[in-house]
Amino acid sequence: METTSIVGVKLDVKGGTGAVNFDVKAKLEEKERKSQMIVVGFNLQLTTKPSVVKFEVEGTATITGKDAEINKMLEVDPETKVPYVFQKVYQQTFTAMYLLSTILNAPPPPIDLLLFRKEGEPADVGLETETAETVGEASAEESKT
């Protein structure tokens, strides 16, 4: 996954001390597709009600796996109304949004906003990230000892 933009905007100078709800808008755009691999552009917007803060994340994600598993990751979750791939995007960008909320003195988004672990969710589909490369290097070092 490559994040190209993360923006946090404080919409209410007073800030909100009460409870807020986060609304999510998500867009996907197919950039490239090959056998067992797809690159998608994404845009994820989180806004609060009442209107206190807005976060927006843009970038690209490379999904690998069997074609059926890739298609499953691109399907819209009936409960959250966003494609499953956004769970991985949110996991990768949550920390940055949390730090932005601290700097802006605004409510942070919940860590589990887009977590929807369900039976039948494809387990073998990978999202290409820097973390995956680090894990591969650690495995190689362990096998040497």
C-alpha cells in the first residue's frame, strides 16, 4: 500500500467535548489488473457528526492472491457499505489519523471503525505493504539460526 495524501481538517474551532459519530465515504478506482494481482486507487473520507473534524486518505493498494479472493476483497461489505479492502487501508492509516487528531485537538477516529472480521473472509489475500517485506526479512534471518 502506498499512501499519497493524508489530510486532517478541524471544522469547528471550539472542538467537540461530547460524543461524535464518524461517517465514512470510500472510493476505489482500478488502476491495473493482471492475473492474481490488482492495483486500485483509493480515497477514504471520515467526517464527524456533529461537524468537528474531517480526515481524508488517498493512495494505491496492490492486492495479490487468487482471482476469486481478490474479487472478494473488492466486494462491498453489506454492514459497513464499503469494500473489504478498506479494512486493510484503515489499519495502515489509522495511526496517522490518530496523530493528526491529537495535533488538531479533535476526537480521534475509533480503531475498530472498519473492522469487520467475519467467517468466509479471504485469509490468503495479501495487501502489499512495507510491513510484509520486513516480515519476509525476519523469516529469512530466523532460518539462518
